[in-house]
Amino acid sequence: MKKNLSDLQRLFNGKHPSVKCFLASIRTLPTDKQAHFYRVAYQLAFVAWPQLPKRYRVFLCHLICHDRQRFLDFQRRETVLGLLLHTPNDPQVFIKMFHLLEPYQGRNNPSFNHLSFLLLQSFDIPYKISTLGDKIRTANFYPEELLELLGTAEVVC
């Protein structure tokens, strides 16, 4: 992992690591080289986190937040975490239940895209982050759906 950190340090050319500098440095590279540097950064976040200098930790957090979908795709395809996802029995009901549990309550709430990013790290739901965020935001139960759901629930005393 020292090689990966050295690769990133060379990419920044002594500058303070930032997403803006990272993107500017890889912009002219071929697509496969750009993907290589993203992979290097993500691997550092997984493997060398405790040893990383604080400025690189901050950079990695910002890089992941800058393109959450790219990170999620990496996590699902190139780490064991992609194999540990749970598939809900009924993703549509799951989304509606999540909407009920995490209702929008004003400016201090996390965005629906942030919430969907977090859900997609644990659950195998067949949507991209933005699509799932939109579905969570607009999800509503019809009264008959709630009655049907309540009818399948078992009350235990």
C-alpha cells in the first residue's frame, strides 16, 4: 500500500491533496489510467486508513462523496462487501418503509441521495444512487397497501 500512497503523492506533485487537484491531474490521462488512480485511492481508504496522514483521509472522504456512485460500484465489484449484500424480499415495500422511517423534516436532514448511498452499501436494490434517492423521496403507501401489510404482520405478546 506504500506504493499506492506514493502514486497519489506523485499525482499531487507536492500539493495539498484535494478532489479539485486530483481531477485536474487525471483529466488528460486515458480512461484506464483515470480508473487506476480512482482504484488506488479507494484501496488506500480500505486497507491503509489507520496509517494515512489526516490530509489524505480528508481527501479520500471528499473524493468518495464527490462521486458516490463510482465508489459504490468499486465497493460492489472489487471488494468482498459486494458479496455481503442483503436482497430485500420486496424492494418496493422496503423503499416505502424506509421513507416512513426516515421522513424528510427540513434542512438538517441528510439528502435522499446520501441515504440511498448508505442503503446501497448494505442492500442489493437494483437502482443507481440517484434513482433510489428519487424513489425514497416520493415513496408513499396507499391505505390498502398498509392494511395488507398489517394483515401479514404477526402480533406477539
